[in-house]
Amino acid sequence: METLQPTLKRGRDVWDRINMPEMEFHRRVEKIREEMKKENIDCLLLYGKGANEYGNPCYISNFAIKMPRGALAAIPLKGDITLIVDGFSRDQPAVKSVTWVDNIRSCRDVAQECLDLLKEQNLIPSTLGFAGLKELMPYPQFQSIINALGRCKIVDAQPIINKMRMVKSFREQDQIRRSSRIIQRAFDRVCSSPLSEMNERVLEATLDYIARMEGAEDIRILVARPMERGWTMRPAENRGISDGEDIITYVAVAFERYWSEGIRTFAAGPSHFKEKTSEDAAALYQKILRMIEPGVAVTQVCKDALGEIQKSPMEYLPQYGLGQSIGLSPRELPRIAMESQDHFIENMCFTLRLALKDKENVSLMTGDTILLSKSHRECLTR
Amino acid sequence: MPQENLKLERAVEAIGEKGLDGLIVYSNGTCDILGAKNLFYFAEFRPLGPHNAAVISKSGEAVLLVEPEWDAARAKRFSWIKDVRGTADFIKTMPDLMDEFKLTRKVGVVAYKEMTEGVYKCIGKKADTETADDVIAEMAYNKTEKEVAIAREAGRITDKGFEALLKHARVGITEYELLAEIEFDMRKAGADDIFNFMSSEKQNFAMHSPTDKRLSPGDIVIAEITAAFEGQFIQLCKTVVLGRPDPVLAEKYDMLLQAHDASLRVIKPGIPASQISRSMNKVISDAGYAKYCYPPYMRARGHGIGVGSIAPGAVIDDDTEGILKTGQALVVHPNQFLPETGYLACGETVLVTDTGMERLSKTENKLYTIEV
């Protein structure tokens, strides 16, 4: 789901080499180079930007951009990988501490630095794979790259990376388990201990605090008041929460780069919250979850899910979608949407969410992060 | 006249002066502190989706287009722009909106650098474009009374953040736990965004995001604490020592305080912003550190500060040409690497007044110590 992006990722920024060993990245590079060979790509450029879309270069380097700026990993078919970071040279020690890549170049114009690199490595002309440049790079920078690479053949390499990122290795699964556990603890805390004040801002501050103390790198929180007419998800405001009111709470947490997402509908008590459940909604959620198996088309699940909801006493609220893949971005591809061309695959992590309204016009929302194995769907956030 | 009407009036004036059909103030929903957040400032609404824009016609009609569609409800509550439209597909909707507003010849585009190819082309296929970031930057310099009150509140929250640092910095706490404590207090005090960096070593090289490093006796904790209230950022740069400070550190920090005071004394409307930097550098140079007055030993002597970013005003160094204006907020910081002490943080945010400047936070400027 879309959330306010922070001006700075402010949480714990480390590379734990036990959780994510360097060998994991070498395996990815090896696999990428195999794919590059198939497409005759001489050098692959992986671009990412900002607090949400840092995944492409991070997948190879482990480096995640802390501010809404760009970074690019250049992977030649042979030789060393280079990481180009939009930032200042004095920030290099911090960058070096979280990546195994030795060649780090700081600059204020990623496109120009990339062109300089390609010239130095005699890669103009050549066949270049682009991932994320067209979709994410600021247009003036993208235009300067395109103008300067007239003699190069450009291959759209985003599908190669998407396909690889969709399947989560065991290391990646564990990282998503860790971010999921943080979400569980944050939700448990607001249900088990009194808040200093029943206020949206205090709820947000408490969830943020618990997650940060557990080592979260980034946290996103949205709330909604489903008892209010025309309610929508939104950032917390300085508004009190009365005893008996419902509040939908969306929390997404990144731990050492990897995201998880959870949504709960809470009923407010005098000083804390209790999860509000509905048997109909829970049954529906489980039915939809059981539709998801490796090999099933995403669009088929959407059709069947909507059909199932129509048969139920609940009304579906479509604006927040059914979910999406999750990992190095809170919103990875594919989205669980009718227009998707993808299939669910083994070892994919995704979020499944449902916003529903019952016959009494009471709305609720629920959502969890799920790991799909060959024969099992494991809910990571409960 | 209400301020929002002034914003619209100035935008329409600029459209006329530049011979445009209209203006598109775009946002990709992110906030890079180094770049102006034009839509946030202009529409008084911080977007969360990937594509958003205010579209203003030369006759003064204004629409706020917001993606995702569901965020339009929030935009309607916060923005002074009455005509708010949600869209699930900005790139498809924008050309229709340009037709509706007759933006078919030449249009001014604010935040062109935030646009991806798809966004730029959906505008470019309807009209010629020219960058118009200066239109919003000009508006943002002079703070209204309401904006000054917001800045003071942000200053209060920033002070709370530093109080929390003094309360929680202790031997054994990790950097990330310390920042979590600081930000918990800042959030509860009303911060709607936070931009905090720190470092905790015997000699620091630069501030960074928090790590697993545990604070130990003798550590010098440097921190840049920046809170936003209703989008307006206010910053404090401070240094705290765990334990009795080394006399050399105390002496060098005193030199930075003198440099800071010297720069504050020159602030008044009409002077070039470079004077702030030059007066600061003179004190540091006279103390024998002239070569350290340039990168990589420091970055800038200050910068503007506003809604979601350091704009308007940009970076302040010896060559900054901008002239200080009444109502302008700026950060003044002789943050400095010195060979004997490492990088030290020292600075605060001030408001340029008719007669000089007003400090926007109450935290005293000094080298802080915590007993261990």
C-alpha cells in the first residue's frame, strides 16, 4: 500500500553478515551473469531510488539508499561490480560498512557518473541491460544517458531482475520472518500495555518506538477510522481515540532491507487496544489464502476471490487492493490484481489484505505477510 | 488576504509574466531534504503517492490531482485547493486535465527533476514545457505569521529531541536505541517528520544512520536533530561527551562556538548569505585551521530550511550569492572536522528579522557533557 515516505530512513543501519552472508550476493551475481549471457548483455545497470524502490541495486550490493535519491549497480559480464551512490564522498565509510562491493563512487548525478564509468570501461558501444532506469530515474538524467548511448544496444533487463527477486532464498525468507516478528511485537504491545494517551499520534509513536527498539530500519504506519463516513487510510493525526471506537492500523516494517506488512482492526479500550475479529471475514480470508498455490495465475486468484466475496455476506472495498509481492520493497511485483500476467511461485513472499464491509455497514481490514512454499502457506505476521 | 489566496495570486502573476498557459507543480511523493518540496509548500498538503500535481490556469483555476485515488480525501482536508481529484492513473489523467484547462501551448513545470520519463512525456505531448521552480522558491522565502508560529513549534519539538538525547545517552545503549528514544519523544511532541543523524566515537568522521555501536565512556556523540511540524523543518547540531571532556576538545569546541556567534552577529536582511560563512571561517582560520574550512573537512556553513527541505535558501558557503530577507529561516552550523578532535557538530536554526535574527530553538549552544 502507498504510505508517506520518510525524508530519511532513520532506523538501525547495519549489515549482519550472519543473517545475510556475502556468499548470498555472489550467488546472485553469478545467476545474473548467466542471464546476461543468454541476452548477450555486456553490462547490466541496476537502478533504484528512494525509500521504497531501492531494491534493484540493493539486491546485488546490500546497500539501501537512506534518502530519496538514486543508486546504481553496474555489473559487467566480467570484472568488478561498481556501486554509484548519489551522495557525498564523506558518506563513503557508511556505505562501505553495509556492502561487499569495493568500487563505490559518490556523485550528485548518477547518470553522468554512470556514463563516465562506461567510458572508462570501454563499454560504449556495447549491449547494456537497463533495470529501473526508464521507470525510476529522473527524466533529465535518463535523457542524458539515452542521448549519450546512441551507439549502444539497450535491452530491458527489468524482467530478469523481477523474476529473480520474486523467488526468496532461505536467507531472504528469514529476513522477512524477522521483520514480520517486529510487526507482531508492535501489535502485541499496543494490545497488552496501556498507552500514555489514547491518541493517533501516541499510537503511531508507540508502534514506531517498539519497532525501532527491535532493530527496524524503516517503519510505515497508516490508520483509518472505519466508523467514520467516507473513511480512508491516512497518516496518524493529533486526534484522540475514544473507548469503543474502531481503528484500522497498517504497519510495514523493514529489517536489514527486507519488508513485511500487517494490518489489524482494533477496538479501542480505555487505555489499550483489542483486535476486532469477524468470523465471516476470517473465513473468507482463509478461503482466499487457500486458492493461492505455486503455478496458479494471479488473475485467476483475483477472479475466484472476488467471486467468493460476492457469495459471502461481506462487501469488498477495492481501493486498497488484495496485496502484492514483498521483499526489498514494500510493493514488489507482481501486484495481486486482475491485470497481472504473473503466476504465484514457490518461495514467494506476498501480502494478502482484505478490506470488507458487513451487513451492518461496519468496515474492517485485515492483512498479513505470507510465505508460499510448495505445499504450504505460512503466515509470518501472526 | 488569506495566504493561500496570495499563493494562487502570485502563481497567476508568474504565469502572466512568463507568457504561459498555466503552471504544473509536480511531486513524486518523496522528500529529499536537499530539494525544494514545491507541491507540499504550495498546496499545503504532503502527498504520499507516486504522482501528484497542482495545475493552475492563467485565469486562476486550480486543481490538485492526487494518486492514489483514496488519498484525495486527505488532500481535501489539508489543501486550500478546493478542486481535488483522485486518480488511479496520473499519466492517463493529466493530459485530459491539461485539455480542460487549455494548457496546450506552453506550460511552466515545477519540479521537472522529480519526473520520470512517463510523467514528463504525458505533459510534453500536450504542450511545450519550461521549468518554473523559481516561481515557488520566490514565494517560500518570506514566512507569514502562521508559518513563523509553525517554525517556532518545530523548534520546540527539536528542543524536546535534544532533551531526550541528554536523558537517554548512556554507556551501553546502542546508537539505534538512542535514536529510537529521541524520536519517540519527538513524535509524541508532535513531529510529523524527523531527519536525525548521529555518530558516537572517540573521534567522529561524519554523521550517519544509527548502527549497533554501543556508547562507551569518552565517546563524543554528535547529532543533527531535525523535526518537522506541519512540514516545516527546524534543525539543531550538537555535541555531547560521555564523561569529562578532554581539555583540547573543550578548547576546540569553544572556538566553534565563537565562530557560530560571529556568524549570528552578521545576520540581518540585505546582507549576502556568504557573509555568514566568511565570518565563521575567519574565526576558524585565525585559529590556524584555514585548510579545514573546505570539504571534505566540512560540507557547508549552513543552509536554508523550509517545508520538507533546506529550500528556500540552499547551501551557505563563501560563494553564496543570495541576499538574506526578513522572514527567512536558515540553519547556521560550523560543523567541522578538526585533526585533534574529529568531526564536531555545532549549530541551530534562526529566523531573519528586521533587525537581525531570532533563535528558533531554546537549547543552549555549548559543549554538553554527561557523567559516566
